[in-house]
Amino acid sequence: MGTAQTLNRSMTLRESSSKHWDEADFRVIFLQHYARIVAILVRLLGDRSPAEEVANDAFWRLYHQPALQIDCNVGGWLYRTATNLGIDALRASGRRRQYEGTAGRLVEERTVAGPLDDLLREEKCRRVRSVLASIKPAQAQLLILRNSGLSYKELADALNVKMSGIGTMLIRAEEEFRNRYLALHPNELHPNEEEL
Amino acid sequence: MTCIDDGILRARLDGELAGTELTEVNQHLAACADCGARFERLSAETARTADLLTTLALVGNDSALNPAVAYAQFRSQFGTADEPKDSWISRLFAPRWRPAWGLAAGTVVVAILVGVSPVRTWAQRVLAMLRVQKIAVVTIDPSTLMTGREPDSRPYKLINQFMADNVVVTMDPGKPDIVPSVTKAAQLAGYPISTIGSLGAPQSIEVNGETAFQMTINRDRIEMLLEEVGRSDIRIPDSANGALIAVHIPRTVISMYGDCPARHSHAISDTQSQAEALAERKMERMASMNNTNCTYLVQAPSPTVSVPPELKMAEIAEAALQLTGMSPSEAHSFCQTVDWSSTMVVPIPRNTSSYETVSVDGVEGTLITETLSQGNRYSLLWIKNGVIHSLAGHGNSSDALTLAASLR
């Protein structure tokens, strides 16, 4: 899917006094980005329903930010805002088991690998989300966006950073993620870990 | 070519290099054993992280997602008209914020509330039991706290994170009971219920269940979050670290008069889930569009807050007030004027709100008015017989006093 920053240039530049987006322009942006944003949030939250809630919240905020209509980076804003909200939601959920339960149920419905594999996968998802919720939000955001397939350029647009710094940021974020994960689950060392 | 830094190696690994840069890096990697080894190590580490993170991709099914349908649903859900900006007052005192308000009582530490007044012991850890007996108002800059609207509303996130990580709900209020009469409400609540005589019978009355939760203050965690929002200058007192705070909120009665929006849809579950929080916010928005004729009367016995005796609430309150934009000296001065043993401190926005002390129901009350582009809103707060009353609606302060005069 294309990136975020391809805002339709034919959009009417609205007066700053306007309180919301032009409807037609907003619809274009919604249709362009909605599916990908929901897919990212599903990874983060484990279920379509809260993912769509959070995505709607992000679009609702966008709708009331008419100044962004003349911003070429509206997609970046959306990815940033949606993942900020998603990480907030992940952290705010003191009862993450609800989501993990849902995620587990989804797995159960669709996999053919057998119940043990499903259980293991479910547990792994729970652990990964738990670690994402515990590291710095900016790092969790970078990891989830990169893992969802955003290019360095898209990441730079979404996070308002220089593209040349993305590689280093990824290394640091992944290191933090791995360290936190292994601290919590020391028995889950990857076989290669022993060799390094 | 000098050795390649890890960031570029990572970009090479991710296929993000092109042209001459890619050629140069490839040539160097072929010639430099050190960089080659680092590249291999980086590849292994990246693969290991990817192995964990890609697990998340296996969950969920987006095959049926139709953006056009989603857009139609979005439109029907949120409408297209301009919504009035949420009233700070309504956000604080509107009934739909009662659960959040309950949590706000817990946010105490970061935002509001009481002090220390040892009354009795509790579960051996014994704590001071605090009850709200009076109300004080502090003006703040709301743009710095809990605006909740801006995408990078960091203080809001801070509080959310703190709550999520530290709060354990020990008594879930469940869904509210809609009761047919004031008499029934009083029976359920266990205390007398006032009504606004001049408005006739309430359109609806809800009785919300008891709520209780506990939170443990993790100073390192709070300071880390403060640092994230650029307020590392705020220090959390030593006495707060590890303190267990328990909050109990008795049954609350909400009477609604006039055209009040329906408050409870299927979207509100009985758990404190993130979906619920979102649904609640959404409902709040929808409700704020069309409730100019709606008046709420909330009656809530004082929450009981249990804190360790050594916890210095005034110091915590100082930190909280600094978070709202107050200077350290202002916060310190204010905290000296408040009896933290029994006072609920209500923050109101400096620029759009005013407050005055009035006489209501035979006691002293605080009347807060907020000026918005859609008109004024008021919230009249008073405490009588240990029950906090909040009368909130659209209009001027005189409207509030007229309604309050007909209380019975």
C-alpha cells in the first residue's frame, strides 16, 4: 500500500478558521489509510474491534484538525496518532487478558496447527504485547510500525525524524525490546543467543 | 572507506540503501572482516526480534475490512456537524465521568485530593482514612493537563499509563441501575436523595454501584514518565514511593432532568477495558452535541481514601499542581492554604472559568461557571451530611442558584 504522505494536491486549502476538514477530502484520506491503520492496530491490540475503535478515534481527531489539510504529511500524522492512541490503549488496559483472550480465540478459530501450537502462539502474543506496553512508547511505536511494513521514509514521516537516523533508532528499540523480553522470560532464549 | 556505523548496516540489512551508497557498503563489507562480523551479529539480533514481533501478525483477520463501509459507519457514529468543545466542567462532573471521576480520586496523587487524617486502622497496614468534607478550587492551565484531545497529549498519557500500571480494581461497580423513582433510588443508595423541585420529576435516575480500587505509587515510574513529558524538574517525595492507596467510592445517584442524552448503550461494558474507555469518550462527545437542555444532579457520598500515615499529601499535591502549569512557588503557596486532611481540590481552567462561594441548601457551596462559545455552563458543588452534590447544566450562575433554591 502506498504511503502516507500522498495527500491529494487538488484539495481546497481551507481557511484556518474552519473547524473541520472538507468532507470529500476527508473521505479520500479515510479510504486511503483506514485499512492499513486498522491492520497495524490489530497487531498492537490483538482484535479488530478495539483496533477499529482506536482508528476511528484517530480519524475523528484528524477531522477536527483542518490545518493538516494543507500538510503533505497527513498520513504520517495519522500513523503517529493512531499508534500513540493504540499504545495508550494497550497500556491503559489493566485487564489485558481480555484482549489476549480475544486474540487467543481468533487464533483458535483459524489455525490448523493444533491446540498446543495455538496456546503457545497465544502466550507469545501476550508476552510480546506486554513488553511493548512496558518499553518507551516511542520505541514501541517504531517497532510496531516497522514490523507492519512501513519503509524508512514512511517511518521518518510518521515519527518526524530524519530518515538517516531510523536504522540506529531501530537497533536501540529492538535491543530494549529484546532485553526486556529476555529479562521477563529468560527461558525463552533463542538458540542463536547462546552462540553470540 | 572507514568502517560503517551500525545504523547504516541496519539500513543495508533492511534493503533501505540504494545506488552508490549500497555499492560502497557492499564493497566494504566484502573487504572488512570487522564490519562483516557486526553485520552478521546485527542480522541475527534483528531476526530474533522479528521472530517475536511477527507473532502479532498471525492474529486477527483483516480480509473482510471494507474501508467504504467503515467510512459510512464512522460517519453515522460521529456525525459531520461541528461539535461543541467539551466543557471542562462537564468533563469533570458530568455523570458519565463518574467512573473517571472515581479514578480521578485515585489520581489524587497526580492531580487532586485530600490529605491525612488518621481515623482508624485498616488491614494492618493502616492507613489514614480520608474523607472529603470541603471543596477548594484551584485555577490551572488546562492545556497542560488532561485535555485528552490532542494527539500528543502527553500529560494525559502519563496519567493513563500510571493508572494502567498501578491500579487494581477491587470492587467493580457493574452497570448502573436505572430506577423508576427517587424513593427507590434512596433505598438502593442508602441515603436520602434530593430533587430539583422546579424541574419536576427527573427524566431518569441512575444508581451506580460501589467502586473500590487500590494503587501503588512507583516513584521511579512516575519520574520516568515525568521525564518523558519534559517535567523532570518535578520530584516525587520519598514518602510516596511504594505507598499503597486504597479508594472506596460508595453508591452514587445521578438524576437527569430535561433532554439528556442516553448514557448507557451496549458499548459500555462492565469492565475497565480500553474499549470501554474509548466508548465512553465517544459517548461523551456525542452527548455534548445536544444536551443544552439537560441538567444533572449528582449525589455522591465522599469517597474514602486510605493512605499510609507517612505519606505527605501536600508534597504530592505540590508536584501535581506543578504538572498543571503552576510554578513551584505558586504550588507551594497554594498547598499551604489548603487543609489536606479533608479537602477535595477542584482544578478549573484559568482562562474560561470563574468561581464564587455561594450559599446552597443551607451550607456553603462553590459555583463554577465556564464560558464557552456555545454558551455558559455551570457546576454547583456542595457537601451536606457527608454527601457531595454536583448540580450541572447549561446557563448562568443565576440559573444554578434558582434551581438550587428549589431543592427538596
